Amino acid sequence: MADFDQELDASGLNCPLPILRAKKALAALSEGQVLHIIATDPGSVKDFEAFAKQTGNELVESREEGGKFHFMMKKH
Amino acid sequence: MSEKKLAIIATKGSLDWAYPPFILASTAAALGYKVEIFCTFYGLQLLRKKMDLKVTSLGNPGMPMPMPMPVLLQALPGMQSMMSLMMKQKMKSKGVASLEELRGLCIEAEVKLVACQMTVDLFDFNTSDFIDGIEYGGAATFFEFAGESDITLFV
């Protein structure tokens, strides 16, 4: 697993909370830093792709592990 | 990236229908949109200090029920409050945000909330019934923002 600067556990939260929490967490990071997001909402897989595309942040990694979804979002 | 704009008209004042405007507005704001919600008629409930919104199955055959129930039974006193409570509990158990939380996130993200002055007067509401920081205006006010928006939605 790649390195990250901060972790956000959005487990149990449903749409649109994981995205909103991630947006807030990213705002506190500097450019180039990576946010590790953990979510259980299956809709978050497509949503984080869409979020990255529209905000210009880079979705470095997206994978499922142990019933949870893990995302690495690099702030741009 | 140039700033996109989303204009929403919120006309419904039930627990279920209050979600789409707040979910879309808060998400759009997180994506960098400038957002305005124009609340008119029953949508004014979204701006009240205490949002005590209810859900009803009456006239809504599409609402999934925990058990089959004749329509006449659904109309009994107390049923609406009970269903609203059950819906809120279900939402909580599924990790769905409360309306208060979503509204707070909208305000935090500087979503502009506008109350339709005509319907405020029509229903004899007072500005003290509503949260602070909102604006009051009419149809022309809506078009000032909507006219230059990329997306406009009527909910």
C-alpha cells in the first residue's frame, strides 16, 4: 500500500457523506499530499472517480479489501 | 477550471423530498460549484429553524412498507408520526445524514439559500421562523442566478 499523509475513515457513512468528509479533509492538506479514505458505501467507488475527475485531485489507488473500499486521493 | 453554477428550486416540504436538494447542493459545492437553492411553497420548510419534517405513505404507493397495510389504516391518527420516526431510524442505521447535518454542510459550503417572499407572506411566516443568513426574493431573483447557471433543477 502506498504512503499517505492522512487517513479518513468514512465507514458506515452513506452518500454523499464520504465525499463531503473527503473534500473537507483534502482542504486541510497541501498540494501533493495523499489522503487515505476508507468507506463501506459501494457507491463510493464510482463517486470518488467522479470526484477526482471533477476536482482535479488524483485518485492514485482504488481497491476493495476485507469488505471495505480504500482510496488514495492525491491533492492537486 | 472555471466555476460552474447549480440552481435548484425546492418546492417540497416532506422528510423524504427534503433530501435531494440538500444532497445535490452539498455535493455540488464539494465539487466546486457555486450553488443556490430557491425555496418556495412547501420548500420553505427546509429553511425553518426547527425542521420537523414528516413522511407519509398516503398517496404514495411506491413507498416500501415494512409490512403490507391497507390505505385506510395508514390514515389513522399517529401513523404519520410513527412512519416518520421509523424512516428517521432507518436512515440513521444506514449511515444516511440527517437533514440538519446536510443543511449545515450546505451553509458551511456557502450554498446560498433564498426564501420565496411571496410564499412567506402567503403562509403568514415570519422571518424569525427561518434560520439566519438566508435571503428573500422573488422569481426575478431566481433567474438572476439561474440564467447564468450550468444546471437548473426543480425538486
